Amino acid sequence: MKLIFLSGLPGVGKLTVGRGLAALTGYRLFHNHLTVDLLLAVFEFGSPAFVELREAIWLSVFERACEDRLPGLIFTFNAENTVRQSFISKATEAVASRGGEIVFVALACDESVMAKRLDAPERRQFGKLVSLAQYEKLKAAGAFSLPKLPSPRLTVDTGALDPKAAAMLIQKECGL
């Protein structure tokens, strides 16, 4: 199984590009907020229970997708400091030990583009960060600096490419 690990800051288009990539490849899309929203119904963001359960769910899905021999899975991820660094090594080991491969793909765009996207109505559907002021405050505090990810196989500028073109580039460059 190939785990396409789409990462990037809030508003760069991870979910939109992930949907496009899923349509092109037939891979399932497991986006970050499915787990986050589930756990926020019960636990405070960043609490020990939230952090532990979020990572356990992510890892369980990766492991089971490998065991069930799915051809691929697309996972969206925003590095932020409540995710432990050990999650990255555990994810890599969970997939590799089951015969799979993680393909890290970074999505990025100019901050002016991202600022316009933050308050989009579709972001509110999943309880995503929508306030530019809150984003800037979190960024200044270093909230998006951890965990460190391995060097990506590909970095895609989602400000220069529309979502379909970005998905097609990922498909081509990652051999999907």
C-alpha cells in the first residue's frame, strides 16, 4: 500500500487536492479532520486523551489499510505542536513493517493566497481554523513548527496550480 501523506499549513488546499487525487487514483481519502472532529466531541484539543487517541486512530487506520491490502490511502496532515514527533516514526514503521510505503508530499502557497482561503465556507464544515488573526497568533507562537517531517518527495505550490493540476502532478511525479 502507498500512503500519500499530504502535509501543509492551514488553507493550502490539502483536502481539496486530496479529493482530486482520490478521484484520479481511486485511493481512499482519510483527512485529518475526520479524527479531530470525532475526538473534539468528547475531549479538549491538545489534552492528553485527545493526543493519544488521535494518534492511535491514525495509526490503526494506516495499519489496517496495509493489512487489507488497499492499493493506496491519502492522508492529510497539518504539522502542529500537539502531534508528538514519535507519531512520524511510528507511522513510517507501521506502514513499512506491513509492506507499504509512505510518500510525503508537501503542499504550500504564498501566505496572501492562504489568507484568502482561510475563511472559506467549506473550511467551517469541518471546524477548521478560519481566522487569519488566530492563524498568525499560532504561527508566531511556533504552533506549526513540530513535528518535523521527512523531506518530501514533492512540493506543490497550490497557489500556482489549481487543485486538479496539483493532483495530476502528484499522480505523475509519485507514480500513482
